[in-house]
Amino acid sequence: MPAVVKILIVFVSMLALARLKVQLGLALILGGVALNLWAGLPVGETLINLAAALTDGDVWLLMVITVLIIELGRFMTEKRNADEIIAATTRWGGRHGRAASLMALPAVIGLIPMPGGALFSAPFVKQAADKNGSSPEWMSGVNYWFRHIWEYWWPMYPGVLVAMAIFEMDVRAFVATQFIFTPVAVAAGYLFLIRPHVARLMEHDASGHEHSRRAWFVALPLVVTIASLFLVPPLLKPLLPPGAQDATRMLSLLVGLVLAMGVVYLDEARESGAVFPRTLFSSLLKWKGLTVLISLGGVLVFKVMLDASGLLPTASQELVQSGIPIVVAVAALPFLAGLVTGIAVGFTGTAFPLVVGLMGAEGAELTPMATLVLAYGFGYMGMILSPVHLCFLVTKDYFEAPMQRVYRQIAPCVLCVLVYCLVAHMVLSVFGV
């Protein structure tokens, strides 16, 4: 049986288990085990791979980071804190302040690459929209979509850096080719997610709130976290092995979150008058926080098991050798890789070397920029639609929204981006760039 068929069958089976109320994290772990066994690995080696995934240092580092993100979200969305932040952003947005804040808050946080960053912006979206009777799936769609409007070209993202290296493009050429994806995504998000709700959102504004300095204080933990992503890496670089970019970024985020939690502790200790405020880490005792952590663990284990199975490179080679039109392969390979891995590095790292190879195939009339737009657009939408995408999972779990209903919210936006992707590919091909 072709590797691509094996992957898709396991993929559908995991979703079916989740639909049958099996916790998604557990379903993902079972799927990773099934992929290893179906790839022909012995049971013993499969169990060794599972043990390695469960004890992987990066997995547990990301779990700790997520615990801190959940706790910061708890602090920033407590009623008095959230009211200050939402009132401030609504005032700055004017007449359409609440709609503007729903788009701006996830987008601003999206400028900073962080694992599961949508979990950081989700509490703000909830506070800005929940008072208006918004559905969980709609809030999930808004948070998830606007969190990801920059990753097509923003050079801080690892997937963008990998794509530039494989296509051998400098930053200016890459950004010029990819930049228009962002206004297209914003326009699609506004048209299908925000505009139908503008009148309802305008029913509530910040006119009843006075200016307060506390809004700046509540935002301080977020500012500290973001600043650390810029300031800490140069300090860590001499202490880590050369090329350890992922470790540097993760540890910088951890440092920022620990410092941010210091701000939270000082505020809550002062308010409660206790050395150990009872509110600290109380979010971890709630099922919502535990669900996010279990799902996160499942995603991370699944990715390690997928790599260990070796099925994804084999599936890519099978598609290339199947005789399908080259343009279809250029779109299909990144889409499949994005769908299965749920991360941008997943499709750029595994599919783009094959895509670049196809550009030089005999009879292929592919130009670099036209190929990049097509491959990245389809790979990115595969990632956005992936049920193992970390931001999708934490958003869905945070709002307690059914997966299929979230998909219905973002489907028109995805379609708009894919249409632009095809049109841009054809236009760039005509001009030979």
C-alpha cells in the first residue's frame, strides 16, 4: 500500500476517534504508534520511539512553556484586568473599536513566533467578543485566522527562513513575492469573519470606561515576554551549540515567561497580602487547562513518531513518481506535508526540496517566484487546515468549540487565499518570474 494512503488512513482514523469522544491527545499518540507499525517497524523499535517521544526534552520544555502561557492568560483575562485591556483597545479603535481589537490583538501577537501563540491571544478575543453572545466556533475562527496573517513572509518565522534558503532567494525578493498574501488574508478574514458581526459588536463600546494606567500594567507581562524574544538570544548564543536556533528561541521564550510571571506574582501577592497567592496556577486545576496540555502532548509525540516512521518522505517521492502533472505535484506535496505535520517547517523542510527539484525537471516550465507562490500557498493552507496544528488545537480547546464547526468558520477564508495563490501563480508564470 502506498505510504500516502497509509498516512491518510491513520489521519482519518485519529479524527474519527476524536469524534467518538476519545481525547484528541490520546488519539494522536495512538496514531503515531500506528504509523510506526504500518511502516514496518518492529514492535520493540516502535515502543522505543514512543518512549523517546514521551521523554524528549523539547516536548517537556514546550509543555512547561504552555503551562506558563496558560497562567499568563488566566491573569490577563481576570475580569478587572481584561476590562482594562479591552477598553483601551476599543478606545483606540474608535467607532469600530471592538471589531478592530478582535483583529488586532491576535495579529500583533502573531508577529512574534511562539509555540501555540494563539493560546496567548485567545483570552483577549474571548473577552472582546463573549459579552455579545458570540459562539465558541466563531471566536475560535477569529483568533486562529488573524493569529496567522504574517507567516507567509515575516522573516522571524523558521518556515520562512527555510523556504528562502531552499529557493535561494534573498529577503527582499522573497518578501516582494509573498507579501500580498497578508492583505488577502486580512480582507478575507474581515469579509467572512468580522463584517457579518460588526453591528452586533458595535452594541458594546468603551464609553463607560475611564482611562486607567492599569491597562499598561496588565500588558507588561506580554511586553516582557516579547522583549525577551529579541534581547535574550544574544545572551544565550555563546552558551549553546552552534546552529541551535530552535533551542535558543524556546529558552528565550521560557526566560521571558518566567520574568512575566514575576510581574504576575508581585501583583497578586500585593492584592491578596499572601506570600503564596491562591490564584497562582489555579488554571491548571480546571479541565480546560488540562485538556490543552494533553492535546499539546499528543501533537508533540505524534510529530516525533511521524518522523521516526519515515513515511512522509516516502509519500512525497511516490507523488513525484506517480506521473501526475508537475504543477499539481508542486501544489499537492506541500499541502500534504502541511496537513500531516501542522507546522510551516514541516512543509518547507520536507516538500520544498522536491518542489525545487521539479523546477529543473525536463519539460517543466516553472519559474521561481510563480513556483514559490503556488507551493507556499498550498502548503500553508494545508497547515492551517491541519487538525494537529498546535494553534488550532489550543484555540479549539480554549473556546471548547467543535472542530468541524471551526473549519466551517475559516473555510471561506482558506478558499480566498487559495484562489489568490492560483491567480498569482498564473500571472507570475505569464511574466516569466
